[in-house]
Amino acid sequence: MCIDNFWVNESHRESDQIAGAPELKNLSGSTVLHHMFSRGPDELLSPHVRAQWSISKYSHWLDEHSEEDVWRVVQSSLEAYAAKVNSRGDTAFDPIYPIMVAYLKELQQGGIRS
């Protein structure tokens, strides 16, 4: 199964190869984005951590909301990370950040089927 192959092969992929993985066509955009959070630094907080929600509460929220709603909370988390990096005067982001931003932008513009 392609989805299983993605998770097995994912650990061998560099971060910049994730967005181009052929198996992604079988996963929702929000699933891919949430996986990318797991590759980021601790300060790149996933939406549920940022909202101080339990996994259970976030899971319920995900079940009740659209992909577009999820993309908005992901975008907020990405913006909060960028603000944190900029506020301390850094100019370099973790390598997964621009990949996530570009992937999210493609999702929002309809360039990727979610």
C-alpha cells in the first residue's frame, strides 16, 4: 500500500524530498503538514501544542473542521514560529519551515489535491 510505503520510506528521505514524494497523492494535505511538524525544531509548535489542547481535543477538532480550517491553524503556527525567530534577530529558519510554507501555499492555491 502506498501510504504504508510513505511512512516506511519517509525516515530515509531528506526533509526537502518529502513534498515531492509520490505517495503524497494518497494523503491529505493536513496529514502531510502534521508529519512535517514532527521534523521541525521544538519551537515550531504544532497547532494543538500552540493552542494547549490535548491530542484528543485536537483530534475531535480535526474531525469537525475542513481541510481549509486545518490549513489556517497550521499557517498560524508557521507564522508564530517565524515571528519567534525574527524577534530574536535570527535570519535562518529550520530547513523544514520553507518546505512547509511552500507546501501549504500550493495547497491553498489548489496546486496540490488534498
